[in-house]
Amino acid sequence: MSPEEWTYLVVLLISIPIGFLFKKAGPGLKRWGAAAVGLGLTLFTCGPHTLHSLVTILGTWALIQAQPCLLGLPTPTPFTNAVQLLLTLKLVSLASEVQDLHLAQRKEMASGFSKGPTLGLLPDVPSLMETLSYSYCYVGIMTGPFFRYRTYLDWLEQPFPGAVPSLRPLLRRAWPAPLFGLLFLLSSHLFPLEAVREDAFYARPLPARLFYMIPVFFAFRMRFYVAWIAAECGCIAAGFGAYPVAAKARAGGGPTLQCPPPSSPEKAASLEYDYETIRNIDCYSTDFCVRVRDGMRYWNMTVQWWLAQYIYKSAPARSYVLRSAWTMLLSAYWHGLHPGYYLSFLTIPLCLAAEGRLESALRGRLSPGGQKAWDWVHWFLKMRAYDYMCMGFVLLSLADTLRYWASIYFCIHFLALAALGLGLALGGGSPSRRKAASQPTSLAPEKLREE
């Protein structure tokens, strides 16, 4: 592991005991204490580059307050980039939440009466200090999860935080992380990424070159599983993102149903809670879902919600594939300017179009046994597509990515084009028109749950 990765892990592990300290604190201590810890971690890891995040926050707050010159900042470090990535999500979301509040207020003024509290609506426009406290809250400051300002307020204002369970949900969530960590260390040691950049690698036989992307993507997944599980545990320790199960919370978005707060500690203790709002990863479904489309939903789930809410829905196209291409383009830009991000992310729409057309054309014509065999083949190809795209994501440079893909004859690109052509020839429908019920999302008859 690199020094940056060790630092990330230390920061994530520190957030867990800190969470237990903040869990029962009052709103004021939660707000300013969590922000102070987050700012301290940012200063510790980013140093003077913290200026980048401060300029981002102040600029967004100024735009929000405005309603109806580039600075010569130092080149950001990897930690600064991580903070900036999360700030982008949080501040865009905050601006949208403020806009929703203004629209609701105008409707109330036009109708002449108040409709009372609305699900997910802010009580008022946050001040500069409130914006800073939300932005620098230590929870998820470098690795996520992304959370809305409304979720942050709900944490500050929890009526009976002592009744919210933390330890048991944390242990249920944390138990696979040590195993994933060991698997990451083993796979990255046996199959180092740097080998792909060496000339000797391309003297290996084609099967060896093809196989190598499998353990590289495996190590990539294990590393993120550990980081995201640790980040979720930091939230769970603080009771952050806990909602009653009846609220049917979604990752990133929060509750989808109105659920009145409990009126007493006894009623609060009698409720069943979950932490779906801050759920970053569904490891089992990521590995064993059948389609490329479903794999995207289970990976970095809070960010996927943000992309769907603020990018996909506003895409300048109606087609599912074109909207996905627009979303992937902006997702690549969000990650950075390395060509490997763009090559990988923009391969996803091709895979989505191919699997959608071919599935629509053929799967429904098969017997139940044939459909089951189809799903296994589909799952195998989905994993190889993600293996292939991961190489661009980790190699980053244009030359290294194209060199590796060329060494395996751009096999996934050509396979996807062939599947798309066959699907079109057989009259397969658009993926956006295909019913999700036509295919299971997982190969297992019953999905395992970690919580």
C-alpha cells in the first residue's frame, strides 16, 4: 500500500471512536466539533492546499446568497483532490436543496397558506458558518459517503440519539473488512499493477495477458471495499444517517417516506433503524449481479444517487444509453483529467447498449434452463467487461491504457460491438424500454445481507 492509502485508512479508523464520542452530543457540539475534526484532518493531510476547499466552499456559499479571477493556488495533493471531489458533490447538492426551498416558499406565497413540513426540505437557507460546518464535517470528508445537508441536519437534531443503535450494526458491517484487506494485500503483491507498464509483460502469452486484468480488478475492488466499509462504520459509530426502517431511506438521498420523530426515548428505542442512507457499497451484489447496469447501482451507491439525481435526469437526451454516456462523461471529469478515466467510463455506454439489445432480442425466447445459463454467461462477461475497464481506471495514461487493451486486441470493445450488431439484427429493443423484471439482478436465489 502507498503512503496515501495508509493515511486514508488511518483517517477512516480514527473516525470510528470519534463517532461514538459525538453520537450523544448536542446539536451545537455535533456541528462545530465534527467540523473542527474534519478541518483538522484536512489541514493535517492537505496542509496549505486546504485553501482549495475553502475557496470552493466560499464561492458556492456566495452564489447561494446572491440568489436572484482565478487565484494562484498551489497544485493540489491527492488528499486535496479527495476533499475537493466530495465537496463538489456536497455543495452542488446543497445549492439544489436551497433552490427547492425557494421554490416551495414561492408556491406557499402564491397559494396563500403553508403546507407544513415537506419531506427532505430545508428549514431555512444555511449561513456561511453552517455551510462551513457541513462541508468540513469529518464524516466522509475524504472517501465518502456523500450525504445531503438535510441528512446532516437530521443527525444534528436527533431527538434521542442514545436510542439509535450503533455497536451491533457497526460490527455486522465491519466483519468482512479484515478479510478484504488481506485479500487486497495478497492479490496486489502477487499481481502488481506496475508489471503491466513493463516491456517484459507484453512478451507473455495472450492468455496470461488476458488473465492479468482479473486479479488487478480484484485488488481494486478489495481496496475500495475496505475503505468504504470503514467509512460507513465511522458514520454508524456516530449514529449518522440512521433512520427508521419505515422511512425507506435510499443511499445518498435519505428517507423516501415521511416518518414522524419519536416523542419519547421508549418509542425511539422501540423503532427499527437502518443506515441505508450512508451505504456506499453492496459488496455481494457488486460481485454477483448479472448486468453491467446493475453493477453500477451497487458500486459507490451514494455517489450513484448523486449522479442520477443531478446529472442523469438533466442530460440533454432522452435515450437511456445517451443519458448514461453523458453521465459517464461528467463522472470521468469529476474523477480527474487522466485519459484512462474517459476511456473506461465511455466504454460503459457501449456495454449497456450491447447487453440491452441482445438481452431483449434473445433471452425471452429461451426456456427457463436456457435463461439461467444465459444469466451465468452474462455475469461472466459483465465481470470481464469491468476487469477490462478497470485497467484504464488504474493505468490512467492514454499510452499505458491503449497499450494494454491493444495487447488483448480490444476484445471487450469488439465483443460489445458484435453483441450490439447481433441484437439490432434480431430486433432487440432499446435498454430504456426493457422491463427490469425480465432478468434477475443476482445469480443467487436469495441475496445475502450484511446488515
